[in-house]
Amino acid sequence: MAEYYNVTTNLGDAEIANAIATNTKLNITHIAFGDGNGSVPTPTKTRTSLVREVHRQAVTKYERHATNANWIVIETIIPSDVGGFTIREMGIIANGKLISHGSHAPFEKVADPSGVSEYRLRFTQNVTDGSVVELTLDESLIYATQAWIDENYIKRSEIVDNLTTDDADKVASARTVKELQDNKLDKTDLKDASTTQKGIVQLNNTLTSSATDEALTAEQGKVLHEIATGHKQYVLTNRTHSVAYQNPTDYLMFVNITAQSSSGSGREVETSQDGVTWTSIGQTGQSGDGENTFFVVLPRYFYRINGVTTSIAYWVEWRL
């Protein structure tokens, strides 16, 4: 047999038998604790009281055993501020009688009002028929199980009190949620931007718009930066004869073309301010010589090669 154990007393056997016979309940109310008068006693069925009782505590929790219907699991808690004795024995009190007597490993229970010396006792008792047991619980000392707490409550350490943590397993504190609520953007605050009002603005990906309520895209901003800080060279492969092309900037644009005509003579290089009236400023190279033609296009002006060419070997624009 184990060193520390408990037995049902003769009084207990009689109370359980009577409860079964009369279809009544055995009302377990308290757990008695004793000091064994200085030594751990041997549990005895003939006992009607502990060797020396030092404290009696109301039951705080009771449940039927998970696998044995005739066993009950009882729990009680001695508060921190109760103590000044050594526990060596215990007993179950039901209907005002000692129905079980058990031995207990010596444990010194101190009284500490600070709340750090609480003592919790949980043990199993065979009562022949667990269905006849009824317990009166001290609700002021009922504690949730750790498993229930883990499932239903959030640990303080898992609460985030900032708006920078990126963790899907954390929850925000009430203070942080209030901060979001206080600073949320209302739909009525979403106004169109203008030169006199902050708000939502549409992007514009051109350099030709005169709109005052649209913002320039990063792409066009990069173009302006290149214009302001230096030049950009465009090697073009999709240019052809008799098509007008424009200098899209507000700066001079330099063009270098190597082309050959099919008739043995150069073709006119023309520019126009409006794309309608054209002025000749030179000719491309003649057949077979592949000479470069270099010219300048004024800001926003158009230019073209007027006539059929056999081939275009090179067409480059330098935009300042």
C-alpha cells in the first residue's frame, strides 16, 4: 500500500449505504486537516474524528472521476492568511460526520496575508457509488483550472501595447484600440485635394497636363529629374520615314540619323512648329555612303524624314 492514503470510515460506509438505500444524497461539505499530534497517523476505519484537527476548510471543487464512476475527485484550498500548523492527516466531512480518514505527507502551512502561501489539496476518494454524493462548495474559493484559463483567457505577455508589432498571434491592448478609434479617418474627411485643401488626389502620368488637382507620377518625376540634371539618350528602333515625331520637352533635342535613300539622293529632313507647315533643314545621306545626319529640334517642335529610304541604320535622340 502507498505510504500516504485514505480509507472510508465505518461511519462513511454507513452513510453511503443509507444514501443508496433511501435514494438520498451524501452531502460533503468540508475537508478536515490535522497534525496527527506530532506524527503521521495510519488511516483507520474506526475513526470518528482526526487524531488532532487543526483546521476545517469548505470544499471548493468536486467532479466525478473521468474513468471510474465510483470515484470522486475533491479539491479544497486553504487561503494564504490561514496557517501556523503542520498537516499530517485529513478527512472528508459529510452530513457532519468523518466519512474518510487519510494520511498526509508532513506539510507546514504558514499564515501569510500577502497571498503567496495558498495551499491547494486535490485527491480521489472511492465512495462505492459516486451517484449518491452531493457537495456543498465554497464559491468564494472556487478557482478555474489552468486548462480552462489557457483556452479562454489571454496572457498579459501576449497583449501588444503598440501599433508597430506585426504578429498575427498577438492582440492589441484596449489603450491601443482606443488610439485607433480616436484617430480613425471618417468618410467625410475624404475630400478631393486642391491647391487650397488637403485630400485625395488623382495621379497624372504626363508632362503636358495643366490640371491643378492632379499629382505627377514618379515616372514623370524621373523624366523631369533627368531633364534637370543632364541628358538622356534614346536609341530608337521604331522610327521610320514620312512620319512626324515631336520633341516632347521644353529643351533642345539633338537627333543623329544614318539612313540611305532608294533613289541615290538624300531625303529632306524637315521641322514644324505645328505639324502642318514644314521647313527643310537638310538631307539624309545619299545611297551607298551611309553618312550621318545631325540636326537640332526646337522645344515642342516636330521633325520628319520626308521621303522613302532604303534603310535606317541608326536613329538616336538626345533629350536635355
